[in-house]
Amino acid sequence: MKAPHLRVSVVSPESTLYEGEADMVVAPAWDGEVGVLRGHAPLLALLGEGSLRVRAADGEHRFRIAGGFLQVANDVVTVLSEHATAGP
Amino acid sequence: MAKTRELRRRIRSIRKTRQITRTMEMVSTSKLKRASDRVTAARPYARQLGDVIGRLLDPELRERYPLLRRPAAARRAAVVMLTSNRGLAGAFNVNLIKEARALVERLRGQGTEVELHGVGRKGIAYFRFRKEPLASTNTEIGDHGTIDDAGALMQPLQARFERGELDEVYVVYAQFRSAMSTPPGVLKVLPIEPPSAAAHTHGGQHLAPDQDEENGWIANYALSPSAEQILDRLLPLYVRNVMYRALVETAAAEHGARRTAMKSATDNAGDMLDTLSRTYNRARQAQITQEIAEIVGGAAALE
């Protein structure tokens, strides 16, 4: 039984910036953007610099990311980055 | 007369001191709240990072990463001692200094050359007073350390570790168990103690078999780029994060220790005020009694 949505958390050492459900995540991976939808294969990718977009029911959340990594498994998306801030 | 005036002066002075310690207690309480929130906020990141590294780390890969290099004998070690910039926190800084000295003694006893790095005014002042050299000092971080502070602190040590000039790096910090319990502790930052590998990964393939015990599913992670390159980037993150955690815990512990110290100072001032005002009242009463006795005596003499 799969969850109807992705469970997304965006975490920096200083705070948890986002935690909740989303329909889609677009992250700035080291070699280009990567989009994650429900049912994505397990993935571990390094992130570069850019904007992370989380499309949720209540609109799109944007974060500025520099470095860190993205983990996807079982419809759970975890973004860890030392430098992550809310904003475009 | 002179005695009551002296007592009044002391009561006034203690009351003012109590006012100050009470204010400091309240300030520490609110700073403690914020600092312990930071400790809590740091946990999810630390857990997830440790988890991922534990999965990626293959014992056979150990030799290839300079940050995991485990020398047979430690010839040279660095100890980073975290203390606070401000005092009036009870035995907080003394405990940290004691812990750092004990660690340095122990390492020297094993024949290791030790250099001590001081963070925070209080620890630095102590070693300066003892005329014992510190390899570096930092008073900029204070009680609001960021991940970048942790990075700046670790960067030179990490570079020297990678070059083989240092064999071990320790940090002496204050554990934040609760506001009341802040014992000093030691973390070994380098070489990296790999977080207990919850799962095992094999080889340098782009697919790593991986078992998650909690959910009981087996995942084949696609890794981008390769496991080696990811580890190359993640290990420094892990090192920085260990130092960051030490910084935020120490900051929270400092406020906890100060609150406790200021609370007992306020309580003690209250006790002293009670005793002093009792003494003062007795002295005043004795004086009145004596004056009445003198008046009565004087009146009796006139009859």
C-alpha cells in the first residue's frame, strides 16, 4: 500500500525547513535538475547549487540549496543540506 | 545605632545583588530555551546524515579515504576545548578545563604529542594565566555557533589530518542532558568513527543492495555519482556536523549551567536577607527596649 503522496522533508543542521506531503520535488542535483514523483526508484544523489521546488497541495515551496544530498526511498524524499534557506 | 545602620546597608546591598542574579536567571532561562531548541533542531540532520553514511560505508573502502585513516599509533593529536565567553555559570567552565587537562594528560601519557586549541574566552584565559601555550584561539563563536563556524574550526585541522600531520582530533564539550545536568564530554572527531552501520553496502557499483530493517524492504539505490564520490563529499559534512553538535550542545549547556548557578545565588541571597533582617529587627527592638528602660530609669530618678 503506497502513500498517495510523497513524504518530503528538507533538513539543514539548524532547522527542519519543510516536512509534509507533496506531489512533486524538483531538486538541483550536482549534474542537473532531478524531478521526483511518486513511485520513484530509490536514489541517493549529491546536490549542487540552485533552487529546490516542492509542489504540494497548498502551492509550491521553494528553497535555496547549496550542497548536500537527496535521498529517495519508498516515496520518502529527504533533502539534507548545510546551506538551505526558504526562498527562490 | 551603628550596628543597625551597618545591617541596613548590608541588606540593601544584598537585595540589589539578588535583583541582578534574578534577572540573569530569567535571561538565561529564555536563552536556554532558544539554545535547547537548536539542539533539538540539529538532531534530524545528524541522524539522517549518520544513517546515510552508515549505509554507504564499506569497511573495505576504509583505506581509500584520508578522513577514515586510522594510524597504528597516534603521534600527534589536537584537542579542541570549547568553553564559554562569559562567566558566572558555576563550575561550567572549570569542569570543561578539567576535562581537557585530563584528556591532554592521558594522551601525553600514551606518548602522543598534543596541541590544544581554545574556543571561548574562559578557557583561553585559564591557559594564558597558566602560561601554557595554545595552538589557536577563537573567541568569535560565542553561544551562537553555526555550521559555518564549525567548518571554519575544523577546516585547518581536517587539512592537516589528511596530510598526515595529525593523527587524532578530539573536541572537549559540554553535554546537554538537561538544564540541570551538563557534564563535560569528549568526542573523537577524526578519524571518523563510522556511525554504526545499520545496513551494509557492497562494492563500488552504482547499485548498492541495501536492507532497511525498520520497513523490511530491500532497496536498490541508484547512486549519483558513485558511492565513492558521494562519500568523498559526505564525510566532510559529517565531520563538520560532529563539531556543530558539540557547539550547540555546549551553548545550551552554558545557559543551563548559568541558570542553575543564578538560581542558587538568588535563593542564597534570599536566605541571607531573611537572617539579616531578623538580626536587624532584633537589634532595633533591643535599642527601643533600652531607650524605654533609660526613660523609665530617668523618670524614676526624678521622683
